[in-house]
Amino acid sequence: MQKQSGFASSLNLKSDTSDLLSPLGHGLNGGLKMINERRLTSQQGWQHYSPVPNQRSKSFFWSPPRAGVLKINVDRSFVSKGKAGFGVAIRDPEGKVVAALFGNCTVSSPIQVEAFAAVQALKTISVFDGFNFCLESDCLNLVNAINKGVLELA
């Protein structure tokens, strides 16, 4: 278990980040573990839990960032009440994945795990000098809070 500091600790999040894939494709064992877990959870009879009722989704297509920008995509899922997983993909202007991470955490709301994923992504991109970044999330409450400079997760 990794001790959290700053923003993450103020959210009272617990996370096991031992399986994070590090920048530039390091962490093969973590990637293989993720693939195996995906295979196991895709078996018939597995049900996903989401505290948010199903909503009609719109189709959106990913587009690469402009030159000099890294695009960060974050997402989350709930496995059971209070138990969530997150994933992050960081891509360059050519659309190549330069870093990917995933993990799980214990949270009380979807915005908390999405915010946690964003924080982990921002820590990861600090090793990429000379790039700006664009953060994409499908969590409208988080996007609005970041854009307004106010993030209340109580």
C-alpha cells in the first residue's frame, strides 16, 4: 500500500498502485496481470456494478492532440460498492501511447475515483519535459470542477 500525500490524501483515498504501468511501456508483469484479470471478468455471469443508472450514451471519437501536447484520457469503473478501478492512457500527437496506468482504490463516489485517476496521470506526465497536456474525462462534474478551479468531493 502506497502512502498518499497532498490532494489524494485530502480525498481520503486508499489505493494499490503496485500494478501501474510506467511510462514508455515498462511494467510488463502489470500489463499481463491486467489482461488476465480482464479475461476472468469477461466470463459469462460476471456483472458490473455501477451506482449511476444507465444513461443514453452519445458516440464520441478520440482525436489526437495538437503538436507539443500530450492527451490524457482517464476513466473509472466500479466492481462493487466502494471498490473502483481506474485506467489512464497518455498519448502523443501521433496517437502513440507513451504511458498507461491502471489500479484500484476504495472510494465513495465516481468523481473521487476519476479525480484520483487524473492525479495519478498528472504525476506520471511530470517526466515529459517540453509538453503541455490536455485532460479528457467523461465525468462532467469533475471536468466542470477543474475548469472552475473548485473541487469539492465531500
